[in-house]
Amino acid sequence: MDVFEAIRQRRSIRQYQARPVEAEKIEKILECARLAPSASNRQEWRFVVVEDAGLRQRMVTAAAGQAFVGEAPAVIACCALESDHIMRCGHPSYAIDLAIAIDHMTLAAVALDLGTCWVGAFYEDQVREILGIPRQVRVVELLTLGYPSQMPAPRSRKKLADIMCRNRWT
């Protein structure tokens, strides 16, 4: 599958089969995150792969009651080791760098017949406590991972002409 097809097929999956994700596939997905670009090549990320059913169930509460977080065979806590580096443009690098790495993982998952869902609705302190993540480390996103039990229809998108300008803002 080429990257364009993976982008077209990617969906936010919130219903998973009970079957576990093979370790080789998880490692392949994390390898794609490892290869992602980052500001000044800082690679300030760390990924906590949570496969333990008890921990995943505890994460449901930390994820604002989203039951699918506990039902997914794996949840990846996407963390930033540093959060104080500000790029020249004025934005903190860790959030952008992790977003790029996570998107690499979501597309790799599609290529491996897996589904993912970005989860931003969670209580960072609770996730830190459940997973033993140090206080100075930021938990930026949770990413559920597993074999989809259903594939949602594509959602509507704006037309390219509605989101693009050439040369100047119009």
C-alpha cells in the first residue's frame, strides 16, 4: 500500500476486535515514529505501549470515560521528554514533533491492516499516575491501536479550494 492509499483509508477507529496486535507489528509502527523528523533532530519522544488489560481499563477513567480506550488491544501513551524548547517561530517543538510521529504511526497501522484513534480527551496527571510516568514528562496524546471490528465511512472534508491560497492569503 502506498502512502496516498493509506491516507485515504485512515479512519478514527473506536471499535476493535479482541485479538491482540502482534509484537512485530507494534515494533514496525514504533519504528515509523522513530524515523519521523523533529525540530533540531531532538527526538524528544517516548512511547509507552500499554497492552495490559487492567492498565487499559484504568485508563478509561483517565480518558474521560471513553470505553474504547479499554477495549483496544493496545494504547500508546505518546510522551515528550522535554517541553521547554521553543522553535524560532514561537511554537513549542514537542507538540508538533509528536504530532508528526503519531501521524507516521497511524499511516503505518493502516498499511498493516490495523486501526488507530488519536485521543486528546484525557487527564494527563491520571495517565502519568497509572503508567508511572515522571512528572516532568508531558503526555501529549493517547493512541489506541488494534484490529478494527468495523470501518466507519469517510467523513466529509472541505474542498481543496476552501483551504488553499497561492502566494498570498486570499
